[in-house]
Amino acid sequence: MPRIAKAGPTSRLNLEMGQTVRDRLEALRNETNADSLAEVIRRALAVYDYLWEQKAAGAQLVVKDPKGKERELVLL
């Protein structure tokens, strides 16, 4: 996936997280071929933002497994 150009000024954010979270971020970076951990976090934020907007608009968030079983997602 090509890197998306930055739209404007940036700012640095330092995060403190446990090793388990860091390991999962690294695994996602590898699985998704992201250029950096920051890219993984930006993508995750984009997904969360979209889901939150849908929830706010009254949408029901549902995940369907390969067998067709549906489960509602609950965002807190």
C-alpha cells in the first residue's frame, strides 16, 4: 500500500503502552505491510472514527462470521 502524503502540519505524540500492546502493533504493522507503527495507529483511528460516526447516526454495527452468524459490535 502506498504511503499517503501528509495533508498539513504534524505534531509529535509520545505514547506509553505495555509490551503486549506494542507487540500487537508490531504484528499488525507486519500483517498489513504498514510503513510504521504510526501508520497502524492512523489507520486504526480512521476505522474507529468511521464506526463511531455510523453509531452516532443510528446505524447498527454488525460483524458476520464465515458461517453467516451475526454479532453486534458495541462501541463504548
